[in-house]
Amino acid sequence: MTLNQLEKSQKALIISIHTNNVPLKLIEMGCLPGNVVEVLQIAPLNDPLYIKVNDSFLSIRKDLAKEIEVELI
């Protein structure tokens, strides 16, 4: 399962990240394997996603969220 498939309020554990396609800044902000991610909001047109990783709040596009593999908690 990938991050873009999560519904609002769902939490998941990051399993892996395709680092070739994910910006280094996103990884520096806590999007690392082993961290918990929660979808807080989904924009009206389903893009972007507003997420919480650790104590960071991020907004990412769905095409980038497809590069992050997660497992539901």
C-alpha cells in the first residue's frame, strides 16, 4: 500500500521510500522508514494531502505520495 491510498484520519507506518523520486528535504523532515504518518486532510480535488509525520506537518502531492510505501496501523 502507498501513502496516496490512505483515507483521512488513517495512520500508517512508513515501510520504504523510493529515494530516487523523493526530495531530500522530505526525508530530512521525518519521512523515514519506521516513522508513523497520519493523513489529516485531503484537498477538495484529492490533491495534495496534508499529513503529520512525527511532529512535522507537511503537504505533499499524490504523485509523490505514491513513492512512499506504508502499512496501516
